[in-house]
Amino acid sequence: MEPDRERSRREEYSEATRLALLQAAKTLFASQGYQATGIEAVAQAARVTRGALYHHFDDKKALFDAVVVDLQAKAAHTIATRARAEPDKWRRLRVGTDAFLEVCLDPAYRWLVIQEAPAILGRRRYQEIDEAYPLGLMTATLISLRRDGELTFDDPDLLSRMISAMICEVAQLLADSETPETLRPRVQEALDRMLAAFRRSSSP
């Protein structure tokens, strides 16, 4: 019993250390940028040794990768939680895209995931992460709509990528706008109309 309890405590401490490193790295990467952030600074901010950091992550790039995965996993959770409450699939898609836009408006997410990650991790790795989390959710919904005969476009994967790219760009426009409160309703209207164009009419 004692060895099991001791192992459990070590595992809890290890996970707490990893989470502290991820939080410290996210804060520093977002405020200073990837290139300007050193491993030593992350370790100090997390109040752990360099050895503890390297126990969890091979290098700075691996740490950045983990930060991006964490941000994408949390984004997917937020999107799924909001969309799951909607019984209608089209409404689920609409709520999900709106939730994704909210995620993209977060400065840390927008800077680290949308702007820095593709260049630092490489396009292939970036797409792997995206497909496993937010993009994967949208694609799955579109595939389901296509299977049910409710989607007129025959390539759900392509459509999902196009919608995702548009939302990321719109998030930047909103962030740069001096009147986002005026622009946001127009963005929502445009998105509604675009999605409606791909919806098969139920009328004879």
C-alpha cells in the first residue's frame, strides 16, 4: 500500500510540475515571443530547475509544441461543450463556429496557435494538431451532415479547412478593428449566410 501511495504522490507532483511549466511557457511565449524566450526563464517562472524542465520536455521546441497542443485541446473542449447542447446539427455547427471565433479572439491563442505555430512547428505538425482538435470537430460535424444528405458540398474536409481559415482571419480583423462591436454582428451575418448556402433545402 505504501509503495502505491508514494508512486501516486510522485505522479501528482510530476503532473503539477508539467502544468506549471506549460502555464509559465504559455505566458512567456505570448508576451515575449518564441525566439526571445529562454528555457531558463521558463524554469524560473515555473519555480522549477532546468533539470525538471528537461525531464518533461526535450527542448524549447518540444515545450512550445506541448503548449500549442494544450491550447488546442482546451479550445476543442470549449467548442464541444457549447455545441453539444444543441440537438440540431446545423445549429451545433453554427454554435461551434461562433465558439471557435471566441477562442481565436484570445490574444495568447491568436499569437501562439495561429501566428507562430505554423512556422515554428512546421505546417505538417501544425495540421496534425489542428486536425486532432478544433478542425477535427468541425470536419466530423460536416461529414455527418453530408452523410445525412443535408450538406450540398461534397468535400467536408475542404469546407472545414476553408471555414477554419476564414474564422482565423476574421479574428485578426476583429482584434485590429477600432469598432469590433459593430463589425462582430456583420461577421456573424456573413457566416450565417455562407453556411446557409451549403445547406440542402428541405422544400420540394
